[in-house]
Amino acid sequence: MPVIAPILIELVKTGAQMIATWVMGNAEQRAEVEALAQKNVDESTAGLAALKAKWPVGDAETQAIIDAEKEKQQ
Amino acid sequence: MKLLLIALVLAVTGCGGWRLNVQRGISTLALSASGCGTVLDKANDAKQLAIRELAKTDANGAQIVLTGWAQTRSKIFLGCEVANLLAVEAKRLAPAMTSKDAALWIGKLLAAAADVVKLLNEHGLKLPGGL
């Protein structure tokens, strides 16, 4: 038993270190994934808003061309 | 004591896994929503050019095509916006999600991303990457 005890203690220490490293790694990974999700959501929201503002301008330009052509073709 | 430790480790890692997957689901859906808008924008550019070209020979026909396209574009864009709103909502709720909520949200997020792909495909459009 006196021989086994230090080995057991070392085993427990190593195990605890491994778990700690693993949990820390998970926390870092989680933070990265969360930040990426936020970035993607922000970019998507901004991108869609920009399109919503852009398209009516293009529509109006096309409409003006159509109106001009209608006059010519009448 | 052993059981308690095992339960603690499982709870921490299990919970982290669910939350991580919710965040991945949010990213997937946000990227789908964004891609949906980008694809639609490219299609719109091409359509506007085609309509302007058509107007030179058939102004009335071009008018009909423009009106029809604007309606189609609005319908598809609504799908893009709904997907984005769902991603925004999931991001807002994510910190307070239990693992049961998270499981439901993962399903909801991935189903919504699939809906975006389906909606685009229905109108002959495709997300980059051949989805």
C-alpha cells in the first residue's frame, strides 16, 4: 500500500490536469464559436438591410427606362 | 462521491456540447440567410439588365416582367429575412437555453436553413457551394 499510494496520487493529479486542460479548451472553443455566430448574425442582418435599401433604387432606374421606351414606342 | 463527479463532468461537457451546437446552428442559419440575399441580389442584377434590354423592343412586356420579378423577389427575400430573424432570436435566447431548449432550437435552426435552400431552388437559384 505505501508503494501504491504515491502512484495513485500521481494518477489522480494527471487525471485532474487532463480534465482541467480539456475543460479550458472547451471554454476557449465555445467563446470562439459564440463570437463567430455573433459575427455571422451581424453581417447577415446588415447585408439584408443593405439589399432592402438598394433594390428600390434599381427598380426606379429600370422603371424610368421603361417609361422612356413606352413614350418612344407609342 | 464518484457518481456525483461523473454527473458533474457529464453535465458540464454535455451542456457545453448542446450550447456549442446551438451556436453552430445559428452560424449556419445566418450564413444561409446572408447567402440567400447575395444570390438574390445577383439574380436581381441580371434580371434588371434583361428587363432594360427587353424595354428597347417591348416596353409593355418589360413592364409586366418588372412587376412580376419585383413580386417574386419580395417573396424570396421574405424567406431570407425570416431565416435571419430566427438566427437573431436564437442568438438572443442562447445564453438562457436549457439542453432541452437547445435540442429543439438546433432542429429549428437547421430546418430553417434547409428551407432557405429549398426556397431558392424553387425559383431556380442556388446558394454558393452547390447546395
